[in-house]
Amino acid sequence: MTSYADFYRQSIDQPDAFWAEQASLIEWHKPFDRVCNYDNPPFVKWYEGGQTNLCHNAVDRHLADRAGQAALIAVSSETGLEKTYTFQDLHGEVQRMAASLKALGVEQGDRVLIYMPMIAEAAFAMLACARIGAVHCVVFGGFASGSLASRIEDAAPKVIVSSDGGSRGGKALPYKPLLDEAIRLSSHKPSAVLLADRGLAAMELVAGRDHLWNELREQHFDAQVPCEWLDSTAISYTIYTSGTTGKPKGVQRDTAGYTVALAASMKHIFDGHAGETFFSTSDIGWVVGHSYIVYGPLIAGMATIMYEGLPTQGMDKKPNGGIWWELVEKYKVTVMFSAPTAVRVLKKQDPALLTKYDLSSLRALFLAGEPLDEPTARWISEGLNVPIIDNYWQTESGWPILTIANGVESKPSKFGSPGIPMYGYNVKLLHESTGEELTVPGEKGVVVIEGPTPPGFMQTIWQDDARFVNTYWKSIPGRLVYSTFDWGIRDADGYFFILGRTDDVINVAGHRLGTREIEESISGHSQVSEVAVVGVADGLKGQVAMAFAVLKDSSVLNDAAACARLEAEIMKRVDNDLGAVARPARVRFVTVLPKTRSGKLLRRAIQAVCEGRDAGDLTTMDDPAALQQIRDRVETV
Ligand code: AMP
């Protein structure tokens, strides 16, 4: 057996040989001429000259050996629906969806925006796009009109695929009115909207624009739509993520590199095998959903569970904190993927639920998206009696950057550490301002990746190469390195520990949110003149957003009832603009915000005060009383 150290070294020292070998994990229509083209850093082209297709590797490829095996298991504890699609069934549904999209005018390279709940049709739509070479842009169903509109504007989709609604905790959440409003707000208008009607919410169809999936599906029931053979570097999808400005970034991925990266990660990291079942509790709106609900498990020939619902509600819609474990038992799940927040929710349930079901099929639980605290890791590890594997990555990377690769060599995990650099990632710690490499264990620096970034990593920001280079590759003076914008330290064994973001991005229940986006929404309120939003540590969600607003009329501050009313109005505004995920936990009103003399908001000082920490060096602060106001407001919460 190869040692992981050798495996890793080869990936960094001989990337061409290493990735040429990994490329044999997928099927190619045409072999590639060149493995890695890094002639124009930081842009990388993987597998130039080759042709393949993501959908072929996820679906068609398996028809020969496993057509009758489960591929997609759609389970909803919201509607009670539970349905298994074999690879054969999935092949049929994806072709029906592909034919429907083509009938609506979608051609290779066109964008298709997908705004859907966790239903099988969402996966059909993603795979159908990959099949015909259209670029999908999945937008999280929990986002509201404002967020959706900015994504429609940027992606300029020809078609939008959506649904009448989602459901949460038994309550229907209509999507269509939000979608109609978003299309109204956007200057780009899609030429067609394809809607899956689940019978959850009434829909008003726009004549000539809106079409029902059920009807198109019938029309194209026997459609045969072969996979388009795409150049390796053809764009497979974009996914929007938050950064330090209000404008979301469209993270863009290729076709071949991503397919190879996922196939390799399923083997080396997740150690999942064809014929088994993978269960990721994420959402298709996030990168984990793209890589490890839809594509990764299917590429590996595994069945994947797509679960709509809370972790605490059973199929009979009654409270059941054991629903996930019930599914693990029923579908003999071998590999599971979730987020620390979800485990913290389960921690409040009866621990007996972890032993009530037969979980003997389960080999490992992977957790990602936010720091995994030691008590949570210990609780779930002891309860399930399987390894808990923390893994650190980003929307930008598409697959884990730091974890352990048990498929290559078993290594122990360390509580509090996501692990060591994965093959292909030349991870370093650099001094924030000097750019000097930090090699002494325990020194704190910015976690960066030296190019070429591995297959599967983002190619660029959709239609904005300059923003890609300036945002990610120019933040450390004098060095062209990719910044993760995370602080980290490394111990003497090479294990990394992630210490939080270096920028204004916050992480609420594993959801990445830009504080600027929330600030922009709040500043739109007619009575607000200025606002600062910070992320504050929270026992359940990791972080929550706290907003401090300056009002145009400061006399309102003396009227507690008026302040409470305004707080509710502001929260509602954020709900409507961005969605409930972005809603601040509290909105507090002050007369002035802490700023430097040059006018820069001191978010880190505000955050420190909210968390009861020392606010640090305040010599550059304009008005020290401003921070006292924050302190007073927090104490009166
Ligand atoms: P996203 O792009 O939404 O996946 O968010 C990526 C960010 O989440 C990273 O830059 C980290 O700040 C944080 N993150 C993801 N996984 C972990 C982890 N395992 N441990 C600590 N932080 C994490």
C-alpha cells in the first residue's frame, strides 16, 4: 500500500503523472493531449484536447453494469414521498428533462438557472444540463427575490427551472411568487420557465413563458438525447458564493477536471464503492450538494439519497430525531456527509436514538462547512461508533482541501483539526502582511494554495477574470497565491487548525454569508442611515449575524416600542431580500458606529465586543464612545 506521504508528494512534484493516472477513473470520448497547462498563471487548464461528459460518467456509464441498481433515492419527510430511481430510470428522466430544455431553446453554452427544493427533478435538471452542455446555476431555494434577482442578472439564463414550492417543518413555502418578483427585478429576462408542480402552492402561469414539467415530460417521454461530447475545459456550471462585496461571485468550473476530481475523491477520501449508498444531508444549492449529493456518488456508481426535510421530523410528519438513522438502516448507507450545525441540533435529541437503529453499514461520517468543535465531534463519534471525518474546503475548491485520505492510508483524526493537505493542494501558511512562509508549528497565518490549483478547483469567476485574479490571487503582497481567506495554524505533525475568516464573510449554520449583502439590504430601509453587520459566536449555529444600525432620526432610540417595531421590520426586509438564512439574530440601534479615522468600519472590534473579548488596538479609532454604545446594547440584549 502506498503511504499517503508518497501519494501526496507525487501529486505536488509530478502533477502530470499523478493526474494522468487519476484520469483513468473516468470515461473519455477522446483522450487528452496535455494534462496540465499552467502557461498563464493563475489560470489552469486541465486535460486539454480531451472530450468527455459529466452526465455520461454519472449516469450512462453505469447502464452496462448496474442499470437496475438504485441511483437516486428521493425522500421527503415534508410530503411523505419516498421514491427510488434506478440508473435506468434516471437515464430516462434526465433525457426527458434534456429534451424539454432543448425544446425551450436551450443550446450548448446557454445558462439554465435552477431554483428548486430538494426534489428529484432538481437533480434531473442538473444532469440534463451537463448532458447537453448547458451551464447550470443552482440557486439555494432558501434565498429570496433580491438574492435570486442578482444571480439571474449575472448568469443571464435562457431558461429557469423551478417549482411551485418547498416545505419546511410541514409548512409550504411558495417559490413561484419569489421567482416572479426576482424576474421582475432583474433586467435580464429568461425566455422560458419550467415548473415542477408538487401541488404545494397555487401558481399563476405567465402565458408564453411558463411551462409545466409534467406536460413537457409527457411530450418527451420517449426522448433519446445523447450526451454532447464536451471539451475538457468547457464550463459545467457556476455556483454563486458570497464575498466581501455585495455582488455575489459566480464560481465557474470545468468539465473534465471536475469529473476526475470527484471520481478521485470518492475513491481516496470518501472510500465509497459502487453498489453502496451515500447520504449527504446538504442541499443542492450548496457546493456540497453539487459534488456529494449529485455528481460524486453517481460517478462512483453509488446510490445517493436526496432528503428533503428537517433532521427531526419523521416520514409521518411527526417529530422524530432519528429520521436520518432510520434512513441509514433502511438504505444501508455506508458513507454519510453532514455539517456540524446539524449534529448540534441532534445533540438536543434523545441519545438513545443513535442506538435504536442498525447502523452497522455505516463506515464514516464526514462533517464540513464550518469549524467542528470538540464536544460535538466526541458526542457523535461515541454515539455512532464510526470515525468522524472533519473536512475543510470551499465553494471555490469543489472538493476537500484538508482532511484525511483513508482510501489511500488510514490516519488518525485529531479533534479540532480538519486534517492535512489533500493531494493536489500545495497548502501553505503565510504571514498576512509580509507574505513570508510560516514553518514553525503553532504560528498563525493565512491559509493559501500555491498554483496550479488541482482539477475540480474553480476556473475563474464567471465572466470576470480580473475579479478572480484580484480577489483571490493578489491579497498577499508580492506573491501570486490563492488565498482561502481563512486563518490557520499547523501543528508539528502537519495537521491544520482553522481559526476563522480573515474577511467579512460569516458562517451561519454552515451557510456562507457576506455581511455586506446583509448590510445592503438593511440600508435600503427608509429610516436607516448606516449599518454594520458582524458574525457573533453562537452555540448552535456556529455564528449568527448581529446588526447595529444608525437611524436617520436618533430620537427613536428613546422609544423602546418603536425600536422593537423597527427591528421586526428590518428582519422582515432581510427575509424578503435575501431569505431567512441571512436574517440577523438581533438588530440594535446606536447613534454612531465605531470607525477608523479614515472612515473604515471596525467590524472586528464590534465582533470582539459582542463576544465579550478584548477589542484589540483601538488607537486608530475615531470615536471611542461608539464602541461603548455597542457594549451597552449587547449587555441589554
Ligand atoms: P463555503 O464556500 O460556503 O463552503 O464556505 C467555506 C468556508 O467555510 C471556509 O473558507 C471556512 O471558513 C469554512 N469551513 C468550511 N469547512 C470547514 C471546516 N471543516 N472547518 C472549519 N471551517 C470550515
